[in-house]
Amino acid sequence: MSKRLSVWLATNEAASYPRLEHDHKADVVVIGGGITGLTTALHLQRDGASVAVLEGNRIGMGTTGHTTGKVTSQHGLIYHDLIRRHGERRADLYATANQQAIETISELARQVAPDAEFDRAPAYIYTTDPSGRSLLEREHAAATRLGLPSVLTDESDLPFDIELALRFDDQAHIHAARYCTGLARAIRDGGGLIFEHSRALRVEEGGDHAVVRTALGSLETLHVVVSTLLPMVDRGGFFAKTRPSRAYGVAARLRTQAPSGMYISAGAPIRSVRPWGDHGVIIVGENHPTGDPEATPGRWGELERWARDHFDIGSFDYRWSAQDYETLDRLPYIGRSPRMSHTFVATGFAKWGLTNGTAAASILADLIRGRDNPWHDAFDATRLPDVAGFKNLVVYNAKVARQLIADTIARLRAPDLDRIDRGEGGMVNVDGATMGAYRDAQGEVHAVSLTCTHLGCTVHWNDAEQSWDCPCHGSRFSTDGHVLNGPASKNLDRLEIDFGTTSPD
């Protein structure tokens, strides 16, 4: 049976950092200890700024620690759409920023994380369906116009036949957790402050400074960088302009040689494949909106079934899932937060955070140091959606409104607590009160409020990860209500009940 743990976190030895328990000062405070925040902090530190990094959990244990580890500018079928929606200039800025990010990661890995297994490899998007040829040919034409290293081919080292593939040469893959560990170590060794288990609760801006508050201490600063999945400081309405989704991953050992290339399918169901050593593969897919009722262990089962059908599997060693946000116009939001003077944000990487996050770090460091950045215009966090993005905004937020109505009705129809068995969770009714309940392996019931502390939506039970997930904006909470993913910064309310400490008959 595979371990329910990210392959990267399982094979990394990370240093521990203290909790913020006293007040400190730094030129820049970075909220979020993933690749975006750590790279931004390191750039600014090397520019002479004093930096502090706040992480609500452990360094590198968020989305970065649950990635596929692909370092590539090949982001699926995107470039034709970017040119059509935003014009060739902005599409070129996006392409150039992500292509340059590969080289930035290569250099930083060499300097601070030589054990991070940065290896060059081609990246393919492929189709097994003849009807998919035209999509790849169109994408190749767009990528070529933007100067990307694109080649059409009908050859691959996958163990099954393909119709056509679009190959980007000289891309890479990396051990993402070891890379984050190296970045953090370099920041610490350079005099930077790093605090774990220190969730930022709010940012208060003054005339010439800002203060970041946590439960036990505060940080006074000139600039704040919010590099969490979705900003917990959100005067730009990013919660309404992005969509949260989850994807699932498995790491498998093969009885044969692993493919040397990295692959992603052009059509549904999406399957992303990359090598894991000489005889292993990592397979990711089964995307769905956060809070979807189909968030079940069966998602991993589908990946394993597909893997067995296409590879000579020896064992499945690890399984995990991850979350990210996609913007409604397909370009991330990076830059100064709207209606704020000292706060900068980066969000909406659509599961391509290793390069997008690295590009974001370069942009943010330049903005904070008062330098022009050649890519900023494509990512500007204050921009308005394009026409298609505005239509998507209306459609998506109408869906959120319908979800609110559906959940209100569901609360009225919640089953009794005795319907929840050991290892299960869900919405229940206890003496006329609706709540969320999880019954653990010992039979003890953990009851929480179902009202998300972000904007009041109803959280749903995630049976795959045994968590409470908000379908509106992607906040996630543990069985006891503790924040796992923002934008929520406050835990769900714990509720007390007088019975239910044993499983129903």
C-alpha cells in the first residue's frame, strides 16, 4: 500500500525553524514559504535588504512540496490562447518570463541546492487521437512565433503509441522540496529570519510602513510580499477572479526503464508523467474543483489503473494531492496589491508554479527595489480582465452563488450523526443544529462549524484527504478545523457535543 505523502516531502531532510513569538523588524516580510516566497526573499536579500519569511506550516510543505517537479515553459495548450486573448506582445512576455525562470532555477540549484536533482529533459504535450493533431499544430505555430524551443514529432519514449507530440527541448525537472530547503538555508545563512508555524493573520499598513500580525508576534516592515496560494490580504478581489482546483499524484516504481522525457496529455483525462530516477515515474491528474463531492480515494485509483494499463508497474510507493488557482484570463496576478501601498501579491499559477513562481520572484524583487521589470506588464496584479475573462468571472461567481443556495438547502437536510462511521466525515444534524463531524478510528467525534471563516461559504468533506474544503474560494481545514490552506486565516469554530464517542452499530 502506498504512503499518503508527497514523494518530495518523504525524501527530504528539512531544517526546522522557530515560531514567531516576539516582535521583529525587517525591510521586507514575505508571507509564504514556498518557491515564490523563498526565491523573492533570496533575491531581495542579495540586493542588500533584510528579510523575514513567515510560513503557517513548514517551509516547502505547501503546493511547492506537492508539485510534479516539472521546470518548464510548456504549460499545456496555452500559447495560442494567450495570443488570441491578450495579443502577441503579452503572450511573448509570459513565454519569455517562464523560459528565463528555467535558467534562474538552474543557477540557484547549482548555488544553494546541489542535491535537488535538477536534470535537463524535454517536455512534451501529446495526443493519441488523430483529431488532436490540429490543436498541437496550432500550438506549435504559436510557440514558434514566441521563440520557444518547440518541435513537432511523432516520436516519444512512452511505452505506448502516440499520434503527435509537441516537444520543448532543454527543459528540466527537480526535487522541489530539497530545492526549497536549499533556498531557505541560503536565506538563513545570509542573516534572514525564517519562522514556521506562524500564520499571518492580517497586514496593517501605515503611512511609511506595514505591520504583519501573527498570533504571538508581529513584524514591522517597509514591504510585504504575500506569496500564499491566494492572498489572505485581498483588496484586489482575487478570490472572485481565480478558481481553486485539486489534482492527485502517485509515484510508482517500474520493472523497466523509465521514460526520459516529461509528458502531459492534450486531451481529457489529463495525465502528466515525468521520470523519477531510472526506474520510476510520477503520474499526476484527476483534476477537480476544490470542494467537489468526488474528492475521494478513488481519484488515486483511477491514476493507478491508468498507470498499470500503460507501464510495467512494480509498486506504488506514494500518493498525494495538491491545490492551485487558475485566473479567469490565464495570466497570473503579480505585482503591487490593488489599493495598497506596501503590499505585493503573486497568485494564479495554474499548477505551473515552479517557473511562474520564479518569474514572480524576479518581478516582485524589481518592483520593491524600484527597478523596471520587462515582464511585469503581462502579469500586473491591478489589471482588469479581458472580455473572455470578464465573461468567465460572471459565470464562475454565478456558480458560487448557486453553490451557496445548494449548501443552504443541504444544511436543512443534513443526516443524523449516527450515519457517520469511523474514519468518515460529513454534514450532520445534532439536536437541530447543523455541523461538520468526523469520527476518528477510536470513535471520537470531532465537530466543527461548517461556515468557512473566509467569506462564509459552507465547507465540504474531502474524503480523500480527510479535510474540510471550501468550494467557493479553496480554503481547507483539518478534521479539528485548523487552517490547512488559505485564503482563510482563522480556524473553523470547534463545537462540543454530548454524545457520539463510539461508532454507530
